[in-house]
Amino acid sequence: MELQEQLARLNRSGSGSEATEQSRVISSGAVTAAWLIEVVSCEQYNVYNVRQVSIVAAGMEPVTLGGSNALAYNLAESFTATGTLAAGTLAVMWRVGDDNVFYVQP
């Protein structure tokens, strides 16, 4: 109801209302999704099998979420050399286009 009243006031205020109306538009919160992941193994080159994990509390190991692994590129490594990250390495992964990416220097 309050939003309808604000919009009605904007409509009545006439000229100059565009700036006020724009200031009331709120972002949908669209951001790039990120996940905490753990490296399971190296698939090939800088592509790794990873699984999503969750931090439970300080002093406790992260727990695995879900049962399936995903493939993700480590952008800190060469695309033409074999990856060197150890299994169990934790990272933050982002979805970019059709690919999962993370950045961890070996």
C-alpha cells in the first residue's frame, strides 16, 4: 500500500518527477552466484572436479552439500599444463556464462 501511495505522489508531482521515480527503483539484487567448493581431483589441464561444501562453525571442517561433483576451471593455472592443486583445497567458485571458474594459486 505504501508503495502505491508513493507512486501516486510521483505521478501527481508533474515535471521533475522522473529523477524522484528513478531514485525509488530498487535493484532486484541480481549478482553473480558464488559457492564454496572443495577440489576433489584434477580432470585435465586446469579443469578440476569440485564439490560444494558449507562452513558449519569455526573449528569444524566444512561439510559436503549434495552428492554430485561439477567441473570448474582454475584461472590461476595455465590452460595448457597439468593442474597441480591438491585434493581438499578450498576455494570460492563463480558461474560465468556456461563455465564454473575459481582462482587458486598452486
